[in-house]
Amino acid sequence: MKDNSCQDFQANVEKYLIRHKSVLDIMTKYQESVARVNRALAKSVTECGCIKIEAHKQIVPHDIAFTSMKDYMSSHVDGELCPHCKETLSKEIGHSLFYMAALCNLTGLKMDNVMQEENNAISTLGFYYLS
């Protein structure tokens, strides 16, 4: 049996989205939800302190292959999210996915198709995808 969790999620969003049906409402709520994701991550650093951001210039040797570059790149994140911050971030990402699904519903897109097409592009282009 095929896993249809993405389709089920999108169907539930369609079923239960009542107040924000306008494309303008959905666009701005989606943008707001993404900002809340960023805020939750920032608060993990500034209020909780469970993670740190140690940003610096990425140093990559000149004589390596492009395919090896990933080994030299840093996320700049030090530490792990505590259970509270992980729960908060997960909740905010969930809200963002809700409005992304609403936008897909409004435009006639299927999230699982969009994800599959993106996955195919990543697989096809490999290291050169969005590099």
C-alpha cells in the first residue's frame, strides 16, 4: 500500500481551511509562518541557548573536486535543539507546511507531485542542483 501522507495532509488542509481562503490571505499567512520558523530557530540561540551559531567564512581548498566541496562546508550550527525548542520549531514548520498545502490547493498543485519533481531534479543534477 502506498503511503499517501502528503495527499492526506493536503486533503485535510482543503477540508479545514475556512477563514483564509483568499490567495492574498494564504500568501501572507505562508510568509508569516516562515518568519515564525526563523524566529523559533533564532530564539533557540538567543533565549534558550541550546544551539549556537558560529558563523565564519567557508574555507575550501582550491585544489579539491567540486564533488568533495560538501566535506568542507559548515552549517555554522553548534549544539542540538533541546526538546522544547525542537517541539516549537516542529510546530512552526508544521504551520508553514499547512499554508504551503493551502497554496498548492488554491493553484491546483499536488504537493507529492511537486516534491517528486523536485526530487527528480535533484537526483538528475546531483551536485550541480542549486549550486
